Amino acid sequence: MKPIWKWIIGIVAIIVVGLSVTAWYLSRNWKPILEEKLKEVIKNSTDSLYTLRYDKLDLNIALGNVTLENAVLSADSNVYAHLEETKAAPDNVYDIRLKSLKIKRFGILNILTNRKLNVKSISLEAPSIHLRNKYHAYNDTVSTKPKKTLYESVKDVLQSVNVQEIQMDDVAFNYSKIQGGKSSDFAVKGIDIKVHDVLIDETSLADTTRFYYTKMVEVIVPGFTYNLAGGLYSVKFDELKINTQDENVLLTNVDYRPVMEKAAYFKKLGRNKTMADLHFDTLRMEQLDFRALLDNQQTIAKKVQIKNGHVKLYNDKRYPKSPKSQIGQAPHQKLLRVQNLISVDTVFVENVDVLYGEMSGKYYREGIITFDQATGWLTNVTNDSLRLAKNKYLKADLRAKIMNSGNLHAKFSFDMLSKNGFYTYSGDLKPMQAPAFNKILTPLLNVGIGSGNIRSVRFNMEGNDYRSWGDFRFEYNNLKINLLNNDGEREKKKILSFLVNQLVINDSNPDANEKYHIGKVNHKRVPEHTFFKNLWQSLLDGIKQTAGISAEREARLMNSAQSAQKAVQETKGSVKKTKGFFNKLFKKGEGKDKKEQ
């Protein structure tokens, strides 16, 4: 080896040794200073509410690494009690435990010369977070005391803090809501969180490209199940993904469903209150304003997608239902009354099956009607008064296969600012076979459609809280109705069926005289009927008119049935049964209907 190389190696060795000794000295002597500053920052930034404890702190100046082992950040109960006395306590309090916290590659020279902290990465091992929520009414009022920002909390120590990446894997999160001295809890494990490019300085909080000092936060929450208060329902999902840079939220396999079967549900409830079962494979929100959501609990998004799932609603008329006015309870009116702001440009619905089932209180059978593969969109879904001042209409355009047979297309337009809940709806139904509706008619009314070709249905309606009006067109042929025995057997009541088909219902429209019947609907709402039941009652008025059913025809039926009394022993009972049938089928006996409810 040449002498010059010896000198070079010697000089490098001396430098390495010198740096090592310096780093060792700084590590030993800076550790107390670092510990003191760390605790000072936490105390100042939390108004002395939180304290930090740990088993061990390792500091390596040469590599720029810091490790905290078994760290605990907890709230001081005495300080919190004092804050409650002075009405300054926050609603949320955290306890955080970490197996280790590792800070890698921080620049000591930058701290010394410029008071700037630059960190390559921070990783948290096995973090456990317990959030306790306790409501305080005084936090609902607007505080006149300005809130201290994170930068204001650290500016006396550092001019800026920049962390390239924060990684938290397998986070355990526990939430406790304290109300009336009682605590309700739920827990989630296995959460993964990544935070990219954190910058805390004088201008970063106002930087619109950042979300609370960060360029991006990614959160992945695994499967989660929670039983709601009341013991009737649970909510669950397979996975939740959040990305603040893309402004997206994605939920997969979302369920809101009863924790028991239908019979047990209504028995426990003891009354006829709708049971709901909801499932969606995909629930996505795009261009969601996370800042508005976290700061003000406002839901502002460009797009919501609901894809592949079902909405099932059930009622059981064997149980009582207390009459209650439904005036002002339409979906758009309820949206307008939601306390927190909601503003969604478009909601897309794709391939969602809708089912309504009802257990008869008389025949003890369940009838169902389905709207399969519902697809479409809703626009301007909002209760924002400023936005509604520019466009006051919430609109919906939906398509589905009714009874998995005929193609139904319906459009709705809701005037969100109307004092009496004004709305319009129109639509059309493509050809299908009428007996498909036996799934709901036979169990509930003990009547079946023997035959019938529905060629088309078209309607154009308007409505408000008190009545509905418009045109209804129903084209069909070969319609035959069968009345069934009350004992549930599927034998035809031949005489009654004959009278209904011959004297009451036109078997086609246009009828045998080539007269085309148009329904001119002017339906007065029963206040106790829900919005959707009122829609059906209005359309039923149109069906009756287009089928040629009138008071005169029903009177003819009564007279014809009475004239057959001598020939048929049970004609007298048949007349009563026929009259009762039409009262139920066409809802003319509202008092009786309410009694059944």
C-alpha cells in the first residue's frame, strides 16, 4: 500500500472516530434536553390535559434516530375535572398506548441552525387508541376564544416540522360514549393508517392542497360489526378505505339488518313498525370534503355510488299500528329538516333489488312486490339553502323490473322549497303478464289474476301533502280475476268471479266497444297514509278508472248478485263478500283499513 493511502485511511478513521465520540456525547447529554422539550411541547399544545410516559428513550444523533418504548399518552383526570368545572372540557378525550415509536433520519444540524425538524419516517408499533366521548352542551355554542393551532403550539421550539411518512399498522381503536352515567362501547382492530408529507409551519394550515397539514392520509379499516342501541339492528361492513388526496371513501359489503327473524322482530316490538334489511356490495363517495365533514359534520360530495344490493321492507298487520299523521313526512321534506348540511351533486344507483313484504292480518300469509335491478340517479340531493336558492329541485330517474318482469321507468321531481311538499312523478311500464302480481294480491286479498296482458302503463302526476292529480293510461287485454275461498284453498269462487269479470271490470282497454278509458286522477290523501302508500292509492285510482270500474258498475253487481239468491244458497253471503272484497281491493272502506292496521 502506498503511503498516501495510509494517510487518507488514517484521516478518514480519525474523522469517523471523532464523529462517533461526538454523537455518543450528544446522545448522552441531549437526551435530558430532548425529554424535557418533548414533554413541554405536549403540555403546551394540550393545555396541560395530556401527559406522556414511556419506559425508555433511545437517541442516536449520528443516524438521526429516536425510539420510544412502551409509550402512553393519557389525559389527566384532575385537569379534565377542572376543565368541566370551568366549562372548557372537550367532548372527546384520548388515551393512546404504543409498544414503540420510531423516528428515523431526522436532521440534527437543521434543528441546531434553523430550528427546522425534517424527518424521513415515523412508525408506530401496535398502537391502541381509546376515545371517550362525553357530551357537553356548552361546546354547541360558538366560542369567542380563538383555538390554538398546532403550529402555534410548537413555534417557540421549532419554526417548521416536516415528516415524509407516518406509518401505523394494526391499530386497535376503542370508542366509548358516556351518556347519563352509562357507557356504550365498540371496538375495531387491525386498522392500517398511512400519512404522507406532513408539514407544520406558518402557512401550511391555509394550504388548500393539504388536509390538516398533510398531503395525503390513507386509512384501511377491516371487517366491522356493531349492534345498535335498542337491540333490534346491527351494522357491518367488510372493509372501509379512506383517501384524503383522492377525496374518496369506499365501503364494501355494507349491511344494516335486524338481528332476528321477522316473526321474532314484530313479536318483540309488539306493533306494526316497518322492518328494514339493507345490503350494498359497494358504497362509494367521491370528491368528499373531509375538512367540512370533520370540522362541521357536513356531508359535501360530488358523487355517491350505491351498487349491487337490496332494500327489503316488511310490515305485519297482525300487530297494531297507531294512526299518526304523515303530513310533511315525505322523503324530501325529511331531508330538508336534517340538522347537519348535506350536499351531494349526484347519487348513482346500480342493480339494487327493492322488495316490500306484508303479512296479512286476515289471511296470515305474506304478500310481496319487487322492483328488481333498480338502476338510475338522483341529482341535487341537498338541504343547503344557498344551493336550493339557485336550484330548488331534487330529481330522480330510476328504472327497474317490476316483479322481475315488466320494465318500469319512473321520474320524480321534488320542490324542496314548497311549503306543502309539491312534487311531480311520471313513468311508463312496458309489456308484462298481469298474473305476476298474484304474489301480492293472493296472500293479502285472497284474489288472483287468472290472465291478463299488460301492453303498457303511462302516468303523469302531480301531488302535495294533501292530494294528487294527473293522467293515467293503462292498456291491456284478456284480464280475468279469480276470487278464492277464505280458507286459503285455491278453489275459484265461480259465481263471484263471473260477476266481477262480466259486470265490474273491462277485460280490455280499449274495451269491447273500442272505447279507450283514461284515468283522470284527483285523489284526496288520507293523512295517516305514508308518502309511498299515497302514491299507490293515487295510481290505484287511475287503474280503477281505466279498467272501467265505477260506482254504477258496482251497483249493477250488487243487483245481479241479489237476483241470483234463489238459485245459489250462499248468494247473500257472496254479496257481502263481494262488497267487502271491493272495499279492500280499492280501499274505499278507510275506517276498516285503519282498524286492520
